[in-house]
Amino acid sequence: MEPIRIAVVGVGKIARDQHMPAIEGSPSFSLAATVSPHHPGKEGVPHAKSLDELLEQGPAIDAVALCTPPQVRYDLAVQALKRGVHVFLEKPPGATLSEVVALLDRADKVGVTLFASWHSRFAGGVAPARAWLSERKVESVSIVWREDVRVWHPGQDWIWEPGGLGVFDPGINALSILTHILPRPVFMKAATLSIPENRAAPIAADIAFRDTGGAPIHMDLDWRQTGPQSWDITVETDAGPLKLSQGGAVLTLPSGTEHNEDLEYPGLYSRFADLIRGGRSDVDIDPFRLVADAFLRGHRQIVEPFHD
């Protein structure tokens, strides 16, 4: 079977660190082109300044991976879908829920694949955690997701603008794991969003969720962490605690600690290839919905300015 010819649109940090290596390591894909008006592409790979230029002038492609900021992703996805090109959306899948729903409707009508990716669900400990919790009663959950924005998003002003999500850009990774591993649906009860006075998006958030069985869920997000970073989810159950640490890579159960192979982006591309070949889409908006609820219902408090 011929590999799927894919173009990476947006060649910033995430594209270079994760997408292009995963594509080059996949037997299902070939990197046909890169697209960016601001950054050079990869040596030896055709490069275009815009997606429109690539679609008009070639080379021919079967799919695109949209690695741009979410605020511009909808129009790019529409361009691709109009040409019958399959679309991979980096997380978050868009700047608003409604535009993601509209994209799925368009993809269904033209018969191509739309994939809203959640890379943290492919961390090594997530699948076994989901299986273990399926047979347990969840009593409470604690999420601590703290990192240094200067390390992970240096100079990226788009994350502070409306649609960029602020601290929910990493926080949505935790929510993608949470909504995947818990046996029952989750909804938000209250939130406090800490917003720097010179920014439009939060730098920290304290959130109370609950599942439909009544189990309380507390989430602590902060972008001001220095030193060791914290990406931990602890679930108390009737059979003892479960802990996912290092962003889901390490699973600790009452029986011991498991270090499973961690293949987040290769896992995403394997899933994307399966969807394309099966003629299906995968657009789970549950993590994004919880973020939207936090912005809708959360209390905003202004904190000191943030300077990168």
C-alpha cells in the first residue's frame, strides 16, 4: 500500500519536535511538503508559503497536519476539506467549539477524515489506567499540572490571545486523559482563572469538577512553575489509589509502578492512518468542552503582569 502523502502546515516547535519525526518514522506516511509563511521548511522537502499555494501548485498531497495556532486553523481546514484532503488537527482542535463541529459536518459531507488529536491519550500509562478504572469505583480525583511557560512556549504570543487558551493549552492535555480514563462523564462546578493584567488568557486556574457518580475532581493548573515540572493525576478508588505521572507516561497502582513504552505522536499518526483507510473521522470535543465551561462559568481574578 502506498504511503499517505502528508503536508505539515505550520513548522514551529511542535511540528519540528514531534510531528515531522513521527511522520518520518511511520511506514503509513510520507512527508510530501511543509507550509509556513514565516519559517523555513525541512531540507529536501518541498516548501510553500501558504496552503493555497501548495494546493494550487503542488506537489500533490492526500492529507495535512495543521500545527498552526488554533485561531487560524478553521480556514485552513476548510481549504483542505474542499479539495478532498484529510485533516489532522493539533490540540486544541480549534479556537471555538462551534467551528470544530462545523468542520466535522463538512468532513462528513465530502467523505474525508477529520482527526482531532489528543496526544496525551497515547502516553504509556493511559490505556492500562483506563482498563483498571473500568472495574473500580472512583471516589475522588486530583490533578496537578504545573509547568514553566517560558520553557515550553518561549515567545509564543498567540497562546495569550483569545482562542489561545493560556494555561489551558497544557491543561487540556490533562483533561484529555481525565475524560478518557474515567468511567463516567465529567462536568464543571466552579473555577477561578488567574489572568495577568497585561494578557487576555489565564496563567493559572483552580477548578472543581464532578463526575456523574458524585466523585469530586480538583484541578490545579499553573504556568509559573520553576524547577521540576508537575504533570500528575491521582485517582482514589475503592481498590486503592491510581496515579499517572510525567504526563501519563508512568502508571502507579496498588500492585506497583509500570513504565510502558511512550509513543504519543507515533500513536497519533498510526490512529490517523487507520481512520483514513477506514473512511472515518474521530472528533472528540469533551476535553475542549470542559475548557469552554471554565471560561464560561469561571471567576476571573487579575494578577500581576507577565513578561516573557
